[in-house]
Amino acid sequence: MKRGATRREFLCGLSVVGAAACLSQSEESTQASASSSGLERRRFGKTDMQVAILGFGGAEIGYEQAEAATVDKLLGAALDGGLNVVDTAECYRESEVLIGNAIAHRRKEFFLFTKCGHTSEPPKQGPDWSKQGVLQSIERSLKRLKTDVIDLVQLHSCSLAELQKGECIEGLELARKQGKTRYIGYSGDSLAAKWAIESGRFDSLQTSINIADQECLELTLPLARAKGMGVIAKRPIANAAWRYDEQPSNDYHVEYWKRLSELKYDFASGERRNDPGPDGAAGVAMRFTATQPGVSVLIVGTTKPTRWAQNSELLRAGALPREQVEAIRARWKAVARPEWVGQT
């Protein structure tokens, strides 16, 4: 993340190192299938989408100001390798534009997810949760992504108070009625996410799920699963905060670094934290997230054209052993503080 960037700019779980997903041990695996590339696909809630477990998150290409040629190569190779979920947002700077320019001509090959409610365009910049603001945000995304319809539009981490007002949801519902999006979702955490699930008005939930952020595993994920919602896991490798020997200066990584310093997982300490294989920190962290019942797809961002293939290769390690999953959960329950809530 670049110095001087605001936390709002990075509210969607930008990943800066590669990692991989794995086969689920949950009952959802009975609904899974494998693509010709060998990448597992899972049913996305009650929708008609079968999604590759490893998706692409578009925040990093936007905030790191990736070159168009790099994005073309990256996404082209990823689609060739089995990627079929691309997740972005209007406020990720030029991410939507880069994605639209790179792969709009391959639109039938992937499901396109974006998020609304913020704008980086003058004269008004920042959040706008009014019904009209949401509709205008979606219109801008359609143009930037060069598509006539988006598969999933999500409210971008708006507060519980805004959800309860209802205008932003009405805007999403109208966009769906108008055929601008096929499905609608909520991206956020904690009590706001819980309210969104219980409202019954959303098709999906995007929320933080990782070794340093497990509130959702009891608070929201079981509810979303019971409702038949598609679940997108953001921040699946906890911002790779284990990389730092000392507290990082960038506040985007600080909270998870503090938590990991107390959790002291063996796989995220010492030499193992640098192990690029499936039993290293990134591999275990991603596999832990992918194993959670109800999770449909994990989004990972990168600006490296070869990273997505490397992540896919790690899938061959299979599911994280149940005893290791249970050990991570037990450690969390023993150490986690009440204020360790989901990170937006």
C-alpha cells in the first residue's frame, strides 16, 4: 500500500502477496465441481453461478496504479487458467477502467462483481448512500466496466444506520429490476453484516474471514449459509501482516499485526512465515479460510501476471487438515479479545 493512502481507500481487503485456496471440507463441497483447469468451483448461494474458489480482487491494480499492459496480461492469463470471478469497486481508483479495457471482450467467460456507494469522481467524492447516489454509482460502473449488466452489485461497507434507513437497498433493488445487475449483495462486517443477512434482501455477503479475523465464523457466516447466500471472503490472508518483524507504519496492516503477535501461530512465525508452499503462512491462512462452511469464493489481488497461476498450483495441496483448522479456531477462542471484531 502506498504511503499517504487513506484507510477508506483500502477498506476492501487489498492483498499484497499471493496465496491460494483449497477444497472445502464442508457440505458445500458436495455441490462443487472442477473446471477443465482443475480449479474447484462452488455454487454461489441460491444463484445460478458456479464460481471458481479463487477469485480476483481488483483493489490492488487500482491503488498500485498498474499499467494497462500488465493488467491485460494478468487477467488474460488468469481467465485462461480458470478464473471466473472478478471483484472490484468504483472507488478503487481506475480498477474498473483497467478491468473493462482488459477483458470486456471476454465478458461471457467470467462473473463480474462490483461495489457501489462511493465515488472518486468530482465534484462529489466519498460515500453517497441515497437511492439516487447508488443508482448513479452503478451507471458509472457499467460504463467503466464496458458491460450492459453486472452479475453482482454490492453495497460497499455502509453502516448499520444507513442500512436501516433503507434508501441504499432500494437503489440496489431498483437497479436489479431495471436489469442493470442480476444479483445484489452487502459487503461489510459485524453487526451491519448480521442485519443485512437477517433482512432477507440480499443474495450475497462479502466479509472478512481469516486467521486473524474470525468473528464472522459465529456471528454471520452460519446465518448467511442458512439463508442460502453466496459468501465472498475478503482479506483471506489477513493482509499478510506476519511479514513484519516490527509494527508496520501503515495502519492498514497494524490491527492484524497486533492480533497475530498475540495469537503466535507456529505457521506464521519464524521461517515458516516465508515458506511459499501450502504449509507456509500464506498457504495455511488461505486454506483455513477456504475450509469454512458456507464460503463460496475468496478474492485475492495482485499486480503480478504470474501470481494467479502460482495460487492455482497451491490448490493441489487439498483441504487443510481438520485438526489444524480446529487448532487455529481453539487458539483464537483462547486469545481473541471482545474488541477483535471484523475489519472493514
